Amino acid sequence: MSSKTTPPDSKDTTRVVIAAVAVLAVVWFAFANRQRVNISWWLFDRQSRLIYVIVVSAALGAIADRFLLSRNKKN
């Protein structure tokens, strides 16, 4: 069995660099937003770290986006 290794092309290198920058930005953002904030729900208030609020909001937005896109593809 011969294993051929091909050198990474510029497209792969660009993806790795962009992924590394994104990871560094997320880590920096997480450490910059560790303070606790009050969150007012309809029936109660709760204290939570801001980074958790941001992550949950982003996840809910991504889920809503996927749901709406899949719904539009069916029509």
C-alpha cells in the first residue's frame, strides 16, 4: 500500500488560518464576558454569566435558521 501525501494547497491553509483565528476570537470573547448579568424572564429573574446567554442565543438563532431554511426548501 502506498500512501501518497499531497502538500496542502492554499485553500486548505486558508481554512486552517480562519478556523484558528475564529477559535482565538471565541476564547478571547468568553474570557472578556465572564461577568454575571440579570436575565428577566416572564415569570422570574435569574443571574447568569453573559457568555452563556450569548452562546444560548446564538444556538437558538442557528436552530431557527436551519428550521426556516428547511421549511423553505420543502415549498
